[in-house]
Amino acid sequence: MLTSLKGKSVIVTGGSKGIGRGIATVFARQGAKVTIAARNEDDLKAAAKEMGDNVRYELCDVSDWESVRNMVDSTAEAQGGLHVLCANAGAFPQTKMVDMDPAEWDQVMATNLKSSFLCVKAAIPHFDKAGKGRVVLTSSITGPHTGFPGWSHYGASKAGQLGFLKTAAMELSRYGTTINAVMPGNIYTEGLQDLGEDYLKTMANSIPLKRLGDVEDIGNAALFFASDEAGYITGQQIVVDGGQIIPESLEALEEI
């Protein structure tokens, strides 16, 4: 059992929905003081209320430097410092390149990749003051391991996070801070609820464990990276996908 997170100050960007909400729930359950950050105040209020007294919220545009810096500083003041940053916020519009406006590419990069840099940069003074820290990025199997039509910008941003991760691990080491990434596969979130049972069943059948992941599966991986028990791990990534990227083909799954 990981017991080192109780009372620690945690930020989860994109924490009002989906995987971010799952991450925040897991940390709050461990007794951490959690701030969830996003752009929609109604969603934030509802999520924070449901997760309980240990969770507060901050409005933040993760692609804007001043917004990020204000959110991080405000959280550190409210929660007695900052110990864990979960840079989870992400956008994933599905548009094929032939139809994509270049502005959409820029926006996805800003939300998914630039935001990782901005959040880490804003957190450094607080990690320096504390003498240690933990950063967990939410990347994806899409980009580093797989591709899907319409997600060229999303895949590039998620692969870019892993490139950022390696150098960030070296630079953050001087502050006693580790940085690692969780790479989700197909996780059941609000965005999948309207796709229909047949589609969800097809998705599940492409995974060796025969089910979609739960948002708390990602939260549990993030919790480990944030713990004292993972203090000698940095610059690494873990795939959490039920074995999805392992089979050579769908036919391989029929041999199980």
C-alpha cells in the first residue's frame, strides 16, 4: 500500500472529466490535498463537490502562461506548497489532415504539449522550495506506439511529451524532482458513452484483457509514480492498455 501521499499537495490539470477526474479521485482517496484545473467552472464545481472536502478547483487555460502560473501559485498558497503535478489536460479532435485547418493543429499542440512545459515551468519554484517533487504526464499509446486516422496532431503531441520527458528529467533532478509518463490505451470515459455498445464491444475485443480500461487504472499508475516508493524512477513511461499494443494482428487474439 502506498502511504506517502497523505496530506501532500497535488494538482491535476484537466481534472474535471475523464482520466483527469479518475487521477484526482485516486489521489483524494489517499488523503492528498487535490486541486483540479480546467476551463469550465460548472464541470469543475460538480467534480470537486463529488470528490469531497480534499478537492478544490482552479479555472485555468493550460495553453496560456499567465493562467498556468497563477493557477499553480494559487494552489501552492492554498495547499501549503506543491508536491505533485499531474499534467493531464488534453484535447483530441478527430480531423484528417486533408480537412484540418492549421489552427486546429496549433491548438492541439498548445493544449497537449506546450501545456506540459508551462505547468512544469510554473511548478519548479515550488519544487525547489520543498526540496523535492513529482511530475506525472498523461501521454498515450497513440503517437508513440499506434496511429489512427484523424489524430495526426494528437499523436504528434503525445509523442512530443515523451521527448520533453527525457530532458526534463535531467533538468528537474537538481530540484529533487522526478518526472514520468503514463500512456493510456482505450479508457472508458464520457467521450465514449455515445458510441454505442457494438462499437465498445469491438474496441474491447481488440484488447487481450477483453475490456476497456477504467479511469482509475490510470490514476493508480500516476499514484505510484508520485509516491516515495517510486523515488528512484525518472524519465520513464508505463503503458496501461490491457495489452492492446502487443498483438501483431487481430488474428493473433483468436489464438488465445
